[in-house]
Amino acid sequence: MFLEALGSALLGFALAWAAVHRLADRLPARGVVLVTGTLGGVFGALVTHGALGPGFFLATLIGAVAVAAVLLSLLLRPASRRLRRSAAA
């Protein structure tokens, strides 16, 4: 269980780090994103491990990454829109 928690925390952190570098203009502060990704990975591993039980190491890590990705997607802000005038106006 310890390796699952450590691995999921590292995967969540890596996912958050990639999101910060790729979508920096659409995310809040870097620290918030990194903490959310890491804790999302650990929470996802906890939920997946509780649902599947012991012995499903790879599935637990996949569940951890999925939950971390969902939590990080909740932090995204809409892309800045330019004011566009309609052709009818």
C-alpha cells in the first residue's frame, strides 16, 4: 500500500507539473495546482484500492491518475475570448 500511495502521489505531481507548464495561463497559482494534483493522486489511489482491493497495483495507479486529472480539470478557467462582432451588426 505504501508503494501505491507513493507512486500515485508522484504521478499526480507529474501530471500537475505538466499541466502547469502546458496551461499556465488558464490555471491558478502553481502551488495550488501542484498540491491538488498530488492529493488527487493519493485520493484516487485510496478510492481505487478500496474498490478493487489489494493486488491491483497498475489499476490503482490508473485510478489515481484519472482522479488527479479530473480534479485538475476543475481548476481550469475558460480561455480568454476576444470580442467578436457578428456579421449582421
